[in-house]
Amino acid sequence: MIYQHDIIIVGAGLAGLRAAVECADQSDVAVVSKVLPTRSHSGAAQGGITAALGNEEEDRWEWHFFDTVKGSDYLGDQDAIEILVKDASRAIYELEHMGVPFSRTPEGKISQRNFGGHTRDYGTKPVKRACYAADRTGRVVLDTLYDQCLRHRVKFYSEYYVLSLVFEKGRGAGVVVYDLATGELHLLQGKAILLATGGGGKIYKTTSNSNSTTGEMFSLVYQQGVPLEDMEFIQFHPTGLYPLGILVSEAARGEGGILRNRLGERFMEQYAPTVKDLAARDVVSRAILTEVREGRGIAGKDYVHLDLTHLGEEKISERLWEIASFVRIYLGLDPVYEPIPVQPTCHYVMGGIPTDRNGRVLADEKGSIVPGLYAAGECACVSVHGANRLGCNSLLDLLVFGRRSGMTMKEEVAQHHPPSLKTDPLKPAEDKLIQLLEQKGREKIDPIRKRLQEVMMAYGSVFRNEEGLKKGIDEIWTLRNRYQGIEVMNKGRVFNFELMEAIELGHQLFLSEVILFSALHRRESRGAHFREDFPMRADNTYLKHTLVFQTPKGLEVRYKPVTITRFQPEARVY
Amino acid sequence: MLVKLKVFRFDPSKDKEPYYQAYEVEAAPMDRLLDCLNRIRWEQDSTLSFRWSCGHGVCGSDGMRINGICGLPCQKLVKDFKEEVLIEPLPVFEVVKDLIVNLEPFFVKYHSIRPYLISKTPPPEEERRQSPEEQHLFEEAIRCILCACCTASCPVNQNKETEKYVGPAALVRAFRYLFDSRDEASEERTALLDHKDGAWGCQTLWKCTEVCPKEIPVTKQIGQVKKRIYEAKKKGGLS
């Protein structure tokens, strides 16, 4: 079947839904998602959304601006960051008006809490900037935006999996989707295509990301000749529940939680003397793993303790209910009385599909635009997070740039007619699918994927070096050869998740190589990218964005400058 | 330890009738039942189909019936099961394949209660004010993850004669808006729910409350919705 809409949005998380709400008044909008409504990974966000509302104490957008630039280790583009922080208050009030059930101050305003890297007066002390609904902020915003989409009669194609992107004369014209429930292929044609597909944490063994966060869109776009930007910057959240990797929000430290090593020491005092446990995530993750490496992990193992026992039952059950419930269910511990075992967990992709400030996808380092194609949210790189994202800036990014993409798309689709396609994009997609289903081989998906997750963990996580990165790339090539010999055992068409995962794995191997390749070429340490062989930041050489292109000769790395408007790079100390 | 599972299987493209298939999986005591299901799928039988995503009780994807009780296998640990575990799809809904059911009717009912804030007064430039006490009135209800375990467990929804009942999940969301001080559509909402398939469909059987993976006092909240309807009618002189 062929379905026509003005605007096709891929991904039903916060960026996609915020964009949909924005354009649904004037355009015919369809949202495609591989999961059912409200299952998208944005719902797992816990801690909050930043905005300098100043509801709890004095705050200013200029301080938020500085913190975000410093948090990004000066790699974020300051023109884009300025848009993000200046638009934050409006974005929050708008959510409140839509009905988001924020927690409240005694005066009835939106409550705000501390979060890592957010400070007053340019780094002097922590400031309460994260607006929250207990520790289920992402879920309630997702619910609210979904409800708004229902109200605006946005069309949903749920449990449809995108197989390929369709272009006509270089312009984004649609997507080919695989209906998971029937196994049928359809073409969704549109005048503008927004990619809002989230991150790709599932390439790592330990991750806070959901099963749907597999990252195939990075690879799909990349194979269309679009470069990927700053992919070496992968955030490890300091506090994943040990050993599952489930997120334990920074809100736990924002509310007063303390990290302790085997000796009971509050070790963050040494790594970040001013803000301690509320330093930026890259700093805290490295600190935890340094403690572990030096033998101060709990019971000699690779985790430390997050201590909430001094907070009291009332505060924990009111503000950290979900987290407390995870700890009780999965570890059988009560965080009111016992410390929580935590370890860094893969959480967020700072890099992504390069876009301008209005969500338009960029084709090269000169800023050429790919017409008809947009990206927003975690899969995009504007870049507001640079080398390290601050907590609660992600939801803000989704809302601000999701909306801006929506505004741009509805303006631009009014000037275009629906594309008439010269060739049938369904046939090649169908052929590829049948080939994968019928192919004989000795390899299975699961062992290859497990090995990939181990390789990325060993060589592409918090600490990296040249030898490991090269080894990792070699291993990925070996896995790619093995992937050629896979056989999909399930030949059915109805909810065949083995087939879907086989397709995903092919893309994950591409994505992983781009990450390690980008990391290999950045011979310095900045933000989440730490090179043991180059432990210093090198502004003279590397104050620039990485762009990796696919060429006939293999991967090619190019660079583009960072936009610096207000804050010159300086030493980053917390 | 070795975990034994008996799993409901049905593929409409080839099976005339559903059947049960036995599996054995090696698992650690602290593993989730979800991990066992994934191990079956990845290591033994890739034809088994079920939904899952976040794996920790937030996305609401993996609702199913475990030893006859609706719940999330991502929230159940292996150590709490001694005998063979019976795994079946959620009742009430039509089975599409194996453990996957068609949730379309669930979302249609959810949609029918107008699940969004209705406000007639233009909002101020900043946030609307709401006291912490006002927010606490409905705070438990916002834990809902739309997993459909409550609706699937409800004997009223399970009964073919009364299956049109809007169901507990939709009523929890109705409660959430009725008791939100910012909402200004109380009259429309109570009118919308004032019929035998609305709030009055609830027969106070508590099954929803028993199974809710997020510990929402569902029955109590439905009771408060009924009370609100009753009061609205009394005030309007309609009783």
C-alpha cells in the first residue's frame, strides 16, 4: 500500500510527538513507530527538564548557558545552546499548560531540584534548575504529548518498522515500512520526513536504554551519504543499577544522595571539590571507574554505593518513588535503609545526524541542506550537548528542537507538491527482506550481537586508547563477516522479531564502527571521550566537530568548526 | 537454576488451535522472567513472539498472564517461582500471535474518556498555580503506564455481556483529570462516565488493584469517580 501525508515523523518519543503537535494544526501528519504509543524510550527519563525559572532560588538563563557550554567541554555550538536555554522557560510553561502534572512548591509553582553540572553564578554552587514530576518526568510528558496528538488527530502507524528512506531528486520523499503485525511492506510518502528515532545504547552490554533503542536510523541515513557528527561522544550515566544497568536518576544525588566507595569515603570530594556528587556525568563516571580500578569498588567488584539512607522514607517515597521501587524489585534492597549498588551505564549519544538550528539535515561540513529531511532529538546533532550532555538538558532539547522542526516543516511543506516517484522503492526493500529470510548460513544473530556489545564495552566505553580502538574496529570487521553468514530461523511474517533484530544488527555493526572510528581519530580527551594515551584536551587541534562520511574507499573523517559566541574555552573544573 | 516454563502458543497463519509449549531455561535467581523469555527466543526458539521494551516496568509493553495473574515479566524474578511457570497472553483481548494481543480496543476506550486537560480559562504567561496538596490528590494515578493489566484482569471486561465497560485503566486516567485542579471540564467528564459502561460498570471486584504493577489504588479511584458523578447529579437536582 501507499499512504500519503504532508509530514512523516519517524519515532513517537518526545521529539517526534512535540513536532507532531506543532504541525498538526496546518498539515496532515503521520507518526511512525516500531512500538505502540507511549512505549518509546523517552518515557524512561526520570529526573526532570531544565529551565532557569527561578522558582526555588535565583537563576538566570545566562548561567544555564554557561553550564551547558562548560558541560559540553566547549564543543557545543553556542548559537544553538543560546536558543535552547533562552527557550527553556517557554517550553516548560507550555507543557504545564498542556497538563503535565509537575510536582509543586508550597506556593504552587513548578518544583525544581538540583542536577549535575547545573550551577549558579557561573559554577559557584549547585542551583535548583530541573523541573520535575517526582522521578517519572519523561513518562508523564510522553503521556501528555500523546494525548495532545490524539486531540489533534495525528495519524499513528504503530508497530511499523522503517526499512529504508526514500528520496526523489535528492529530496526526502518518504519511508518504506514493514508492518510488524502482518509482515507487509508499505510506502509512506510525504513532503517532509522528520527523523526522531532516539539513540542507540543497545550496542553496549550495560545500558539504561530500552530494547527499542537500537540506533538503526544512524546507519540508514549514513548509507544515504549523510555524514554522522561527533559520534565518539557516548555518555555513560554514572549510576546504573548494578548489574542490570537500569537508570538511577541523577535526581537521587540532586535530592542529596552521596556516592561512596568500599571504605565508605565520599570520593567525589576529591574529583570535584566544589559541587562534589553533582559534577557533570562524564566526570562522575570516570571517578567511579577510577575508584574501581584502584581497588576501592565494593567487595572488590566493579561498582560503588549510592547512599540515600540519610534522606528519610518520606522524601524517598515522595520524590524518588520509581527508583526506590526498582531497587526493591531488582535487588531486594530497601534504599531507605541500605545503599544502592551502582555502576556507569551507557545512556546517551551526544553526536548524531547533523542538523541546523531548525532541524534541517546537513549533508556536509559546508552546511549544505538535504531538502525534505529533518532530524530532532537524540538522533540529531545540533549540537547543543557537544562532548557531554548535562542531565535534564535532553528533554529540553527534544521539546525545543522538536518544536522548531515542526514549525519549519509546516512552513516548507506548504511550498511543495507531493513528490511523484520515478522508481518503486517497495520492490528493492521487499527483495532484500526475502533474501534475508531465505538466506542459509551457520551464524545466528544473538552470539554476534552479544560479542558486539562486549567489544563496544571493552574498547569504546568510558576509557579508550589507540590499541583498543583499533582492536575493536578489527573485531567489528570480523563480526561483519560473520553477519554475512547469518540465517534467520523464523520464516514467519507475523511479529517476526528475529527478522527485525537481524536487520537491526546489520545497522548496529555500521554504527559501532563509526563510533570507534571517530574515537580513534580524536587524539585528545574531551567530555565523555577519554583517551588514556591522550589524557588532555587539545583545543589547538581538536576544538572542532568530527564528521564521518561513507565513501567508496571506506570511512572518511572531516571536521567543521565549533561556533563560539560568548564563552571562550577554559579549564573545566567542578 | 533451571526454570521450566509452559508458554501459550498461537500463530494464526498456521495453527488451527492454540497450544502450550514447554521450555527449560538456565537462569540466575535474580534474573527476570523476561530474561527467561528472551533466552528462549534468542537461544532456543526464535518463533516465540512477545512485546517488551524498557525491561523495568516503565514502558508498559510486556503485560501478560503469569500463573493466571496479569503482570509484567520484567518485574518478576525467577527466585519467586518454584514450580513450572505458566505464561499466557492477557485475557480480554484478541490474540494476534503467541503472547501478543490486539490492544487497539484498549486504546480506543482510553481515547473515549478525553484523556487530556480541558481548560477554558486562558492560561497565564507562567505556570498555572496548583498547591502540592492539589497535586497529591491525583499523583498516584500518574504512575499509570497503560500496560492494560488492570483491564485484562477485570471480570466485567472479561464477561462478553459486559465487555463494553470502559475499564479500569481509562477510569484511572479519567480520575487523573477529574481531580486535577487545573481541569475545567468536570461536568462533561462526569456526564461522559455516567452510564452502565462508564464508571458504573465497575462492580468493585478489586482485581485491578490487586494486579496493578505500579501499585495504583485503582478501585478506590474509580470509587471516587463514582462519588463525583453522584455529587454532580445531586447538585444538578437530577438524582
